[in-house]
Amino acid sequence: MSVEYLVKISKPMLEGAGTTISLFLIAIALSVPLGFLFTLMSRSRFKLVAGFAHTYIYIMRGTPLTLQLLFFCFGLPMLPVIGEFLVMDRFVAACLGFVLNYAAYFAEIFRGGLLSIDKGQHEAAQVLGLSRWQATVKVIMPQMFRVALPSVANESITLVKDTALLYAVAVPELLHYTLTAVNRDFNLTPFVVAGVIYLMMTLALTLFFKFLEKKFKYE
Amino acid sequence: MSIIQVANLKKSFGSLDVLKNVSFEVDKSEVIAVIGPSGSGKSTMLRSLVNLEQINGGSIRIQDQYLVKDGGYASQQQIKAITSGMGMVFQHFNLFPHLTVQGNLELAPRTVQKLTAGEVRRRSQELLGKVGLADKSDAYPARLSGGQKQRVAIARALMLNPAILLFDEPTSALDPELVGEVLRVMKQLAEEQMTMIVVTHEMGFAREVADRVLFMDNGEVVEAGTPEQIFDNPQQERTRTFLNRVVRV
Ligand SMILES: Nc1ncnc2c1ncn2[C@@H]1O[C@H](COP(=O)(O)OP(=O)(O)OP(=O)(O)O)[C@@H](O)[C@H]1O
Ligand SMILES: [Mg+2]
């Protein structure tokens, strides 16, 4: 096994990793705020809003992500009448699937964070004259994110690995190029290289979240 | 001149009548100690004054404005204005753990009152000095002892210049050796003519600092009077029974 061979197979694989990273960044950037929105909705005073959020979370967490991705990429265009308007670029459709799916998980994580906050925090904020909204933004949310941080870290690492599901909807990413190389060269080195690339990505994430946890230790 | 008037306060949680017919008045600059057995409704009474509990009947009048009149609440806006004249100190401090000591003091004045950062800073430094914690302004609550936390909580409540301070068992969560430092701060506030209602199990404090003592039992104010009247010459059997069970003072 030569260095040249490694460079040769790594180039397309790193390109694939670029797709993986793009998907990851898009999915995180959109699903975290969307998830928080669902958390707020699930606690709404309006039964209809809360019911919608609960149902949404139930469906997204209760069905396989692969099924959802296939549905967005290949199912939606089959809908009568409106289907033809729902043909998306497959990468876009996959992003949509990931965002909608992970939003449900983040919603649950944030809900857990909210539940962990003592009632006394709301009361102190109220007695100090903060409005409900001010209390949520200045007192509750920062604590909720702090509590949720380890679970968010965990979920993010899962997301990196879940990007491999792009393979199922034929969007070329890291795994796709890995298999191309394996099949072409009849050699397992690409698997190892792919593993190392995934590990580097998850290591970077782990370090990033360690840093955040330290920064927001509040001690 | 009474600054708080409570008349025929009624409150129930489901079928449990927690406050049955509570009436009392507090004069400006008075220190009231509220004592009584667990579950007698002391916290519920105190919390209804700052609208943390909604009552089912009766009236609460604070600084000549009705928070509730005959069971009917004022408008949201009025409620906000009325309760803004009161500060509250909780048994478990309820400091904001994600903010430093200084951040805890400055959050409300900066979000609610829109004062300049300089004015707020001057006041927070002054109050931290007053409670003896000038050197802790950058510490997070997690790094403080219980006594220090409670003194921060008192300073935080004072930031908004309340006319009335309410304390719900401010020393009950503290190790015995830390009780004194908190009581000292409260005593100083009393000397400075702050109007205070203090729910407490510290009979020594009640006797020494309070102008009047309310004894509550089973959702009623059973007896009220000067510390001498209540502790040395209680008129009601229930008061005597309670005082015999607590430590002699
Ligand atoms: N949110 C609530 N829901 C139902 N019951 C409640 C609630 N809050 C208080 N109670 C009940 O009301 C009664 C009075 O409670 P409260 O906390 O006012 O008593 P307390 O005099 O402060 O007692 P303690 O000395 O233990 O603090 C108790 O029987 C309590 O169980
Ligand atoms: Mg109580």
C-alpha cells in the first residue's frame, strides 16, 4: 500500500466528506432552532398548537429516518397533482428530511432541559418584574441550553454518522466514494480511510462541545 | 399608616382550604414575623401578596392600591405596578445560576427599568458592600456558601428599591453557623426602616427584631401581638401548644 494510492483514493473521499459536512452544518443550523420552536409549541397554552407539536415529534421519532428520507426524495413527487412541484434536488430533499427529523429529537432534548429548571427560577424572575418573555429569554433559555448541551453533543455525533444514510437516496457522499473505491480496487483500505475521516469529524465535534461545556460551566 | 392591608383572604388548592379568613395590616417600617406550624399557610399567604398565588376571595391592598378587591383582581398592568413595590427572598435563594453575583443583581434593573449600565453598576456595588460581599461580584452562585447566596438574594431584591421586603424562611436552608450572617443583614434593614414580613422559625429573631408577631395555624391568623405578648403571654391555647413545641427563647 503506497502513499500515492492513499492520496488517490482520499481525494474523492474527502470531496464526499465535503458533502457530508455540508449536510451536517445545514441540518444542525436549522434543526436546533426548529427543535426549540417545537419545544415552545409543545408547551403552548393553545391545545391545538401543543397537539400538533406532540404529534409531529411522535411521528418523526417513531419512524425510521431512512423511510423519511426515501419519502422526501422519492415519495413526495408521486403525490397526485402537487407531486410534480415537489421534485427537489435530492441533496435538498435529504437536507429537508434531516432537518425535520432532527428537529423532533432536539425538541425532546430541550423539553427535558426545560423540565429540569426549578420552578423557583420562574418565580424569582416574576417577582423581579420580568415579563414572561423576558424571563424565558434571559433566565430560562440559557439554563435550558446548558442542561441540554451534553445531549445536544451526543445527538450531533449521531448526526455525523447518520449522514451515511445519504447513500440510501443516492446522493454521493463519503460512503459512496468509499464503496466506489472498494469495488474498483477490491481492497479494504478505503473502509479504513473512511473510518478515520468519520473519526476526525466526530473528534472535532467532541472537542468543540467539550469547549462549550467548559465555557458555560458557570463556576 | 398601613402600607399593607389584607382582609378576609381565602385560598384553596382543590378541596383543601389553605387560607380561611386571613386579615392583618402592616404599617410602614414595621417588621412582622409570621410563625406557625408546617402547612399552616404562611408561604401561601406571603406568596399571594406578590401574586405568586392567586387567591379565591378577600382583598389585598398594597400602598393604597388594590391588588385584589373582594376577590376581583386588578388589571395585569396594575398588578405589575403594585407588585413592583415588593421584593421577595426565598428559602432556596433562587439565584440565577448562569449569571455572576453582579449579573444576578443587575438583570432586573437593566431589563425592567432601562437604567444606564453605570447607574446600575454603582448601585450593585453599593448593595454588595452593604451585605458584605463586595469581593464576590464576579463569582457564580455555585461558588458561594448558603449564607452568601442568601445575602446576594437580599441584595438582588433591594436593587429595585422595594418599599416592602418579604422573606419566606430565609434561613431554613442554611447550616446553623451561617444563619447569623443573614439575620444580621435583615436586622440592619429593619434598623433602616424597611417594611418587612418575615416567615421564620427563628424565634430569637422574631422576638428581638419584629415589631409584631403573627401566629398562623390551619389557615388562620390565630393571634397577633408584640413579641412580648405572643412569646410571654399568649392568649390562645393553640399558640401556647405551638410555642411549647418549639425551642424556648
Ligand atoms: N401548589 C399547591 N398545590 C396544592 N397544595 C398546596 C400547594 N401549595 C401549598 N399547598 C398546601 O397548602 C398548605 C399550606 O402550605 P404552605 O406552604 O402555605 O404552608 P407553610 O405554613 O408555609 O408550611 P411550611 O412551614 O412547611 O413552609 C399545605 O397543606 C400544602 O400542602
Ligand atoms: Mg412555607
